[in-house]
Amino acid sequence: MALDPQAQAVLDMIRQAGAPAYETVSAALARELYRGGRARLGPDPEEVAESRTLCASGRNGAIPVRLYRPLGAGREPLPALVYYHGGGWVIGDLDTHDTVCRSLANRAGCAIVAVDYRLAPEHKFPAAVEDAYDALAWVQESAASLGIAPQRLAVGGDSAGGNLAAVVSLLARDAGLTGLRCQLLIYPATDFAGTYDSQLRLAEGHLLTRANQTWFREHYLRSEADRSDWRASPLRASDHAHLPPAYVLTGGWDPLCDEGEAYAQKLEAAGVAVTRRLFPGQIHGFLTMGRVIDDAGIAIAEAGDALASAFAG
């Protein structure tokens, strides 16, 4: 399938802007560049019934989170998606994914708790994993005060956030935490230690480059040994059985496409119900580019519908 013309337009815009590549600047500057890009490419934020920032309690201290309730929601307990933003575990925050969370909340008719987990290199692996799991546990423990139904939960995220959602699903199963109805994995990174054809074919020129990925990995992981740790590479967990149903979204022009598909296959082989959705013409990160890429709105609508179905089941 050919590259989507709107995705090509984004690549052209980025090239013409002449911004430095992430791997050539500091993490702090990369975060500023990423915020600016999301502001230019993201759609106008949808109105929601409520959006407020809170602090979850975690083993390493407070974790900032943002609670959304969808338009038209009353005070009845709602199902909830705990959402982890993308950004290579180094960049991204609550604001970069605000429009995505608002749209998902409205489409799925659920609450969303977006998690501002600690970032690398200031906080290396497994800090993000610990915050991601602790935020989910806090949501369930605090469900009554949050207006959330504790047995109708989901975890999800894009890219690095999809990685965290997959890992948290495994951790929750092993800890006996109940109530997860779905894992929403949007072009997830699933295997630091593998070699995939899409990584080789799309190493340059399609937004997420090989140099970008190396920079993210070296900031996030402590050593080469971490690449095979299943908490970094969930594809390498020893057991994928008894996990919540998964919705796995991939893009045909994304270097992470093949490892996302491989993770879907791994889950299916373990008896987990999986819904796969490939956007064959899309690049990595397109979900946050709804001002320019129409597929972003389609992807959010379909993911929201899948969440609604999971919560209703």
C-alpha cells in the first residue's frame, strides 16, 4: 500500500521546518520540540464534562494524572481507560496527548485517567513501568472517589505508552489485579531485542528513524541486558495467557509495525482475544496528527468503539 498522501504532507512539513533531529539535542529540548509539533498537528480539543489534574500515589511518590469524564456524563460510576502517552519514554506529557484523551473519552463514553509517568534519562527503566502500574492500582483503589467502576477498567497507550500498557497488563495478571477488560495497544513497541523487517525497510525518512530509536533506547534502558527484560520487551515474557482482550493498531509505514503484529500473534497463540487494525498507509505517531491526517480521527473513533464494546461485555 502506498504512503497516505496526508502522511506524506506531514513528512514534508517536518522536513521543510528544518527542526533538529531528537538525537542531536538534549532531552529537554526534544520535549519542547515534541510539544510544538503536537500543537501544530493536533486537532482542536473536544469539550468534555470534566478535566482535572490529580496526583496518584505510587511507590516512588506522587504521580501526576489527568482525569477526564466524557461530555454528557453524570455522576454515576463510569468505566475507565488508564492511558499512557507515547514519546519514547523520554518525551511527551499530559498536554501532548490531551486531544487524544478527550476524543477517546467522548467516543467510548468512559472516564480516562492519563498518566504523567517519570521520563528518562532522569528516571531510567523501570521507573516508567513502576509508575504505570502504580497509577492503575491507585485508580482501582480510589475508584469510588473518582467516580469510576473498579471492575470495568482498561489500559492503553501509543508507542512507548502501548509498551507500558502491555507490560502493565502482564503485571496486573501476575499480581491478581482484576477488572481489566481491554488493553488498547496503539503502534506499540514490544521488543527491544528483536530484528524486524519493518525496522530495516523504514529505517530512514518516515518520522521514526533508526537514529531516533537508538537515542530513545539509550536514554531509557540502563544496559544492554535490559533489552531482553520482559518489562521492557513484553514480547519476551514467558507466558501471555490469561491477559485481557487486546486491540492492536499498527501502521504500514511505521518501523514498529512488525513487532506490533508479532505481539498480536503472540497473544493469539496464548488464547487471548485480539482485534487487529492495520492502517496500511500510515506512519508512526499519526494518532496525534488529526489536524492534517484524517485517519487519526478514524482510528480514535474505532478504538473508542472497541473500548465501549469491551466495557459493555
